[in-house]
Amino acid sequence: MHDLMMSAVQGDGNAAFLVGSAYESGSNGLEKNLKEAHKYYLMGATSGNMKAQFNLASMYEEGRGCSVDLRQSYLWYEKAAEQGEWEAQYNLGLFLTDGKGCNVDTTLAHMWFSVASSSGNAEAIHNRDALADFIKSEQLEISNKWVSDWVSQPWKKARPSSIQNTQKKEFRDANGRILKDGDDVVLVKQVKIKGSDKVINIGTKIKNIYIEDADFEITCKIEGIGAFRLKKEFVQKI
């Protein structure tokens, strides 16, 4: 398990998922710890692991190991769904139908139920057909178009944004500039890697950060190091 933890910290998404699963279930020599499970799922999700993205979304939805955050749950379900995770696709349909963490969008909900139906899941098929009887014909036409080419994702460019404009707590960099998910930053303080003699030098550029209300507010992937957590005052927005 120690080797998996080291691999997770170095950016191995599958290793992070396995460690997170062990913490969530209390197995493989680890005591059950949902906060640690959340931490490792976030590492794995940030590294692109589909299973970690799905489990992280589930934790945000239910408030396990973290506060309930339906906006983040929607976003991580979406990332897993785009990689082909049918249950995430189905959950997006539910979120979009009910307006959980997003605006109600029955056209997009039908699209996701339709994509999830390819797995043969009876509930996804039922919801797809029920929505088809409810939405307008022009909505159904758009949804079917999105379904036909969703793999290359032109539907994502065409559809309206469904994320709610909910106000998120502001997090500011060393210069007081507001940080947002997806920003690129540069390190303005040298950081020592815990359990190692290595350091991350000032001037290191970091792309596509993820912001969270936690002790270390920034989750990111640093080239040559992997998934990493930083305090917001250690960076400057580029």
C-alpha cells in the first residue's frame, strides 16, 4: 500500500483510486477514513482516472468525507461521463432533470439518459423514453443529434451552459487576484515535498488548477511530480 501511495502522489491516477478505495472501505491494512479517501480520489480524478472522478462526485453528492457540494458533484460526474462511465451519464440525467448543482435542462438530460441506455440499464432506458414523451419535438431532435456525435463532443460546444451561477467562496493568490478552477499559476514560494529532500522551485508553472475550500486550497498536477496540493498564497495567477 505504501508503494501505491507514493505512486498516487507522483500522479498515478489508478494508484490514487486504489488507495482512496482502501480508505473508503477500510481494507488492505488501512483504517476507514473518508477524508483520506476524498483526498486520494481527488488526486486520481485530477490525474484523469474515471473511477476516481465518479467516486469523488458521489462523495460530493452525499457529503462523505467532505461537505455536500452539488456543483462539484455535477462537474466530476460530467468528467467521468465523458470518459464513458455509464452510471455517471445516468446521474447527470437525474441532476439535469431535477436541477441539482445545475440548471434544469431536459434536452441535455435526455441526451445523457440516451447515452447511458447503451449500457442496457433499464432505468436509463425508462427515463430516456419518459423524457422523450415530455420534451418538445425540437428538443428531441437536438438531443438525438448530440447523442449521434457525443464522442467527439460537438454537442458540448452547441449546448447552453447548465451549471448554476451559484456564488462560490473567493480564493485569492499571493497578489490578491481571484483564483478559479482551470487557471494557470506560477509558484512564488519554494515548496518542500513532504517525506523527501526534493523541492519545487519558485517560478514553476502549473496549469489547470482546481480550487477547493480546504487547508490546502489548490489541487494540481505538476510536471515531473504528479498530483499535488498547495496553499493559495504560494502561487501567482498567470
